[in-house]
Amino acid sequence: MSHDRDLADQDAEELAEELWTLAEEGEDRLAELRSRSQVTGVERVLGELVRRGLARVDGEHVLLTDSGRVLAERQVRRHRLAEVLFTTVLEVRDDEAVNRAACVMEHVLSASLTDSVCAFLGHPRRCPHGKPIPAGACCRSFSDTVEPLVQPLDRLAVGQTAQIVYIAPREPGRLLKLSSLGVLPGVTLRLQQRSPAAVLRIGETTLAIDPEIAGEIFVRKLG
């Protein structure tokens, strides 16, 4: 495959991913895509997606076809898994740097490597920004007998010590509230109780949080 063809395919993948992201926000207007797209020559690339049967334009709206959704889902999954990898394992705190690196990785990861990264991370359901990560075949066949490196707090055994690596709240306001309580990435905690509330020991502070919220806090076991 030529270098020019590589770039062309990457542009198509990027635009399909952007259409997926817009659809997540309930947005399918062509004008919105034009104003927000980071793809150079968006009209040309959109025309290529339409020609290949990956997207269709209906008046002022643009939609992915079934084939286009398969392509976009693959790219979104790779990008968001890469974001989790960089932020949790490599502890990169520069969000822009993470996004740039994830943009590169999503175009070079093979299907098998993507599944390996996913399994290594514990089949995360959300990226560091709280957006859903599309499940892969490895997630559907995941066995609980293989312990993931990173897992939700509610899976810890009572008495286990762990470090928070990221928080993926379903409600944005929860992140601010947890931060005010000292529940932040990098913090070490000890799980003292799982139900009816999750009771955490952080330093000299003991906190009780709702089990649902405990499932949104992802940790790495220590010791």
C-alpha cells in the first residue's frame, strides 16, 4: 500500500470517527461536521466515504451506514483504549499529548493487539473522559478467572489496598464531589467495607460512597 493510500485511509477513518462522536452527542448536521472536523479537505473525504458506502448525505444531515459504523466503532475503540493505556499505565497527565498519541495508535493497532491492550487494562467500559468504549470480542468472552490490571473499586476484596488510576463518572458533577473528598487519581486507599455502602480509608479519613459510584472508580491493586 502506498504512503498516499495510507493517508487517504487515515483521513476516512478519522472522519468516520468524528461522525460517530457527533452521533453520540445527538448531532448529525452536515454544517456541524464541517465546523468541527479536524480532517483536512473534509468535503473530499466525505465524498470518499459516500462513494465507498460508508456514509450517506440526506439534505443537511450526514449519517454513517452500517459498514461505516463498523469502521467508526473500530477507530473509536482503539482511540479510547489508547487513552486509558496512556493515562493509567504510563500516567501521562497532558491531555493533548494523550489525544495526539491515541490518534496515531488507532491507525496502527491490529485487531489482535487491540484486544491484548483491552485485556491488559481489564476491559474498561469508559475512557478517561467518561465516554463509552465499544466492546470487542475479547470483552464478550472475558473470564473472571483472569484478573485485570485495572479494575473497578467495587471488585476489590475487603481489606485490599489499591491506587486510584482514573475515575469515569456517569454524571459529571460526581467528579467534582469526589475530588473535594480527596478521591483523586494517584491516591492510595484501603477498602474496609463493600456493602451496603463502599467504605474507604484514605490516609486518616474514612469515607462511605454509594456502590454505583464505587463502580466508576478504577484502581490498581497494590501489594
